[in-house]
Amino acid sequence: LEDTAFYIYNRLAALNEVGGEPQRFGLSVEGFHQRNAERQAHWPATMLATSTHDTKRSEDVRARMAAISEMPDVWRRSLGRWRTVNRRAKRQIDESDAPDGNEEYLLYQTLLGTWAFESWHGMSEAARSEYVSRIQQYMAKAMKEAKVNTSWVQPNEEWDSAVADFIAHILDPAPQNRFLEGFIPLAEEVARIGAINSLSQTLLKLTSPGVPDIYQGNETWDFSLVDPDNRQPVDYAHRRDMLAALSGATPEDLLGNWSDGRIKLFLIHRLLSFRRDNAELFRSGGYRPLGLAGGLADCCIAFAREHEAQAVVVLAPRLSSRVGFPAIGDVWGDTAVQLPDGWKAGHDLFTGEPRGAENSTLRLSQALAHFPFAALTKA
């Protein structure tokens, strides 16, 4: 029943996750802090998972889809244009358009969530064909699970074929394809916002109360969909090589080449190493929400984990469409975080640089000078 409902109700597909509540569009920062504090007090060993073998979309796909909610006007206008230019690619079956409006709506969200970093027109024909096939297979499964126009028990082969042809048509790299002309710029913007969302999500998972779980392949960007797409072999040798090369990487290199996924691997590696060396801080440490002030105060989540002499302050950007990409340095203006009492100086876990505080206050332009995320350790 849940699967059927979640493949029909496509208002914001990122919410349609196993055990999720699609009618809830999110959680306030205050609610987030409250739940973290409750988890630390009552269930500190709870698993924190963002992708599994059973998720309908990977954590990075959902992070991109969530970006759509930050640009409702752009999304609405784009959707109207795309439906207009792609109308001729539909097929009439029993006086109904295939795909129907709801299926088409899910398809556009799925494309934004999975679009490749590589230039579509510069990509090899084999790579394009592989992507088109992935989307066709995904939509075929989604429609059968929805049981509206086709199903596993009563397959409508004509409908399935029409939707597969529609996908191939709108993704044709031909110069006259007006859909791609408007879609690609938005997909690139969604990818940038989604990257900040994903990095913040990873940071929060690795520092919030609970035990973080990282599903195979999600050490770097992973834009897989529901099984069997999310059960493909993982290139661990490549990831080992990436990990070994991180020691010589600079912040400018990692952020400048963010699309290669090393920045996510770097974030995970540093935080897991810190957790290993400070196990009691994360096992028993208290949870303290931190206040922010300034023009972009609502665009960041801040909290501290504290245990005896150990402490770490976490800063995770949110609502990144307002901040801009890559959400570092002076774009934060006068926004500052109020550090715990007595916190005069610390170090950036990711750069090793000292971070001084004035009256226990630290500007985000300083804390987020090099990366769109921060974890500060007490000096």
C-alpha cells in the first residue's frame, strides 16, 4: 500500500521515502534541535541512515529534489514550458495522453535529481543511451507500482512503450530539442544547490546524536534510483585511490572540482577519523543548539557536542538558493554564530586553521571561508 501511494502522490518525490510522511514538507530548525536532543537523551545508539538497499532514491538524488522546493516560481514556470514543448511527443492511448500529467511530473523531478555532471551534448552516445535506459526502466517500474495506467499484474505494453518513447524523444540531443534548451540550465542550478544540501546532510548525519550509516557507494556522489539501480557494483578500487589522494588536496582544489565527488569523501573521511579519536564525545556528549544572528541567520544550522574537555561546533548551511553557490566567505555578510560560553579559540577540523572568537561570537564568513560546511574543535 505504501509503495502504491508513494508512486502516485508525486507532489515532491523526495519526501516519498520508505517510512516517510509525504504530507510533511520538512522540519523547522527548532524541531530539528529538539529531536536531536531527545535522541541523545533516550536513543543515542539509533542508526542514522540516509541511503540503503531499499531507498527509492539515493541521498544525493533527494538532496537535489529538495532544492526544487527552494525555487517554486522557477519550477512552476519551467514545468509549464516543458509540458508545452513536449506535448507532441506524447501518444494517445484510449483517448488519454501517455504519459499522463502525474507521470510526466515525476519524470521531470527524476531527471533533475539524476542529471549527469558531464555535458549532455558532449557525452558519448553510449553514456547517453545508458542514462536514457536507466530512466526508462525506472519509470516503467514506477508506473507499475502506481497501478494507474499499467501494473505488474495487468501490464499495458502499449502505455509502457509510449512512455519509453517519450523519454527517448525529450532527451534526444538534436539541436531542435527545445526541452533540453530550457532544462539543462535549471538542472545545473539544481545540481549546485543539491550539492550543498548533500554536504550539509552528510555533516549532520556524522555529528548528530546517533550512529551514522553509509550505504555502499555513497562515499562520493551517488545518483541512483530504486532497485535494481541502487544495487550496481561499487568501484571500491577507484574510491581507495581517491581516498589516498586526499592528503595532497587543497580546499580550492576540492571545491573547484566539487562535481568529482572528492569533497564528499573528504568530509566523510575527516569526520569519521575525528569520531574514532573522540568516541566518547559522540557516544555520551551533550547536544547544545547554538544561536545565529545576521542577514542569513536562518540559512545555517549550528550546534555543539560537548563532553568534559572535548567539544565540537557544527555549522551546516541550508536554504542555499538564498546564499548562492558555493556558500563560502563574504556571501555570509554579517551572519555570526554564538559559540558556547568560554569558547575563545578553536581549530577548523577540515583545514587546521585557527578560528578565534570575539565575545564567543564567530562570523560565518570566517568559519565558512573555504568550505560550505564547518566543524570547529576547541583549542
